[in-house]
Amino acid sequence: MRSPVPARIVSPSLVAGFAGETSAWGRPGTPLMIEIGCGNGHFLEEYAALYPGTDCLGIDLRIKRVEKSCRKADRKGLSNLRFMLGDAFAILAGMPPGVLADRIAVNFPDPWPKYRHRDNRLNRSEAIAAMLARISPGGDFVWVCDYYPQIVDVLARMQPWLYKGEFENVHGWEGYGEGLEGYPRTLYEKRWRAMGRRIYYLRFVRRQDSLSGEQSPARASAIQHMVGGGSGCGKGASVSAAGQDAPDLL
């Protein structure tokens, strides 16, 4: 029998509402990692335990998922792990201007393969732009999935930022890799790999000089520890230049 949907969430791990204070989004000078569509929090729980010096924020639309995620964080006593309930892009837009993430991750998003459902996809140009706008210099944008057409579409939509030199694809012309050092595997990835499926990793790093502002040496060192993992391995697909308003490829 399924557990009932909670009417509300009561947890110290929940960030309620749009906090206007910059400090509400994490400890000052501490790297911030955001997972868009955190599900039940399995991945971010492991990530927060692996990187105690990084503040981790998971965002999801479904109250039951966020409630389960908060229970995990409370049970493990992970003070660097918090969650928000709501539309990720409204939340990103509502953050104070000074709040930038050192990593934004999207893990196995629903591909919504039918064309009439395209507005639900995370791999829309405006959605990608909203996420990239919140990444700090030296930080990265990670996308992991098993659906190859989605990977090709994200690569195409990233071309304007790559062309302008704001971001760099760590996989070069190969396009994607098949793993990322220091990056936990989600439950989906473990399941799909056990079935013999191929998993694709995208990782784009924002150039240090692409935004104004300086980082303290301690923060820069912490970011390097978090995002400085290997680019993975495996051959990928090269993608030719495409406009920001790239056509839907799926």
C-alpha cells in the first residue's frame, strides 16, 4: 500500500519559500551544488555525505518526493543538505542576484518523447539558459541520462555558450563521456547499467573570466575539489554549431 501524500512538510532540511537573504541559500564562502529534479533524494544524500564542505540543494515539484528527501537528510543528520518544493525555474529566478551555484546537475530527467509534451522537457533552450545563468565562474553544468536523442539535443542547445566562450565542453569534440570521477551513480544509473544500457555524461565548465567577481582562495580550492573530477571516458558525438533557439530534435 502506498503511503499517503503529506499535506505539508515539517523538516529542518526544508527551505520554505523564497528566502531573500543570500545567506539563507548556504554558508557564506561555501560551494553550492543544486540538483534540478532531485526525486527522492538518494543521489543528493550520497553527494552531500561525500562532500561535507559543499552545501547541496535539491529541488522537485512533487511534495511526496521532497518529503522523502527531507526525511533522509534528517535521519542522516546531513546539515549541508536541504530541499525545496516547487518549480525549479521559478526558484532559480527568485534567488538573490549574488547566489551562484558551483555545480548544477540534471540526472535522468523525463525525456517526454512525444512532441505535444515538449513544454515539459528540461532540455528547452529557456530552461538551459536559466540554469547556466546561476553557475559561478569555474563551476559546471552536468547532465546525465541514458536517452541519446536528449543528449544530442542538449549539446545542440549549448552551442551558443560554447561559441561565445562562456562555457567549455570538457569532452571536446567527442561531445560526451560515460562517467565522472567523484560523482555518485543514481539509482536509475545503477539499474540501467545492470541491464547493459549505455549512460551518457555531459559536463560544461564556465570560464573563470566569463562573469565578474572574485573567489576567495579557500572557496576556489573547495570548488576545484568538487568539480575537478575526470571527464570520464568513451567516444561521443560531435555536434555542429546551432542557434540558441535550436529546433526540437526529439
